[in-house]
Amino acid sequence: MSYVYLGIAILAEVIATSFLKQSDGFTRPLPTVVTAVGYGVAFYFLSLSLREIPTGIAYAIWSGVGIVLIATIAWALQGQKLDLPAMLGMALIVAGVLVMNLFSRTTGH
């Protein structure tokens, strides 16, 4: 169940971060509320996931998946350009998360 909680945390954080730009410095009420609620939900579910998943592993997954999803959303919906170095960097982040999860013996908190 901890990985489900982590997945919810990641999705909530991605939604919140995507709406952060739309909030225009917290001057637009609806995007501001979505941002605040999204971050609240994200941190709540992240805290639940940390009951079972080591902090370093959870945060590596959180940040790696989050970076890729946010960059993809920014590219698809906000017109952000992703050049080859950006895509290679994201691939390296994903590779690092995979190495940590597949090969690391880190199990303690």
C-alpha cells in the first residue's frame, strides 16, 4: 500500500506544481487553491508512504517521476521546449531511480 500512497503523493504534487504557474504568483484564486490543496495532499500521502519505504528511496522516486511528469506536462500543455540535453538529463534521473530500486540494498529508515 505504501507505493500506492507514494503514487498518489506524486500525482498530487505534479498537479499542484502544474497549477503553480497558472496561479500567477497566487493572484488567481482557483489555481492557487488547486496548488495549495495539491501540495497538502502530496505531503500527507508522502508521509504515509514513509511508514514503509525508506526516505531516500521514496524521495528518489518522488523527484524522478515528478520531474519527468512535470516536464512532459509543461511541454504538452504550456509550450515548454525540451532539447536533447534536457531529455538526456531526465533519462539519467529515471535510470538513477531504477538503479536505486532494483539494485540498492537500502532497506532501513
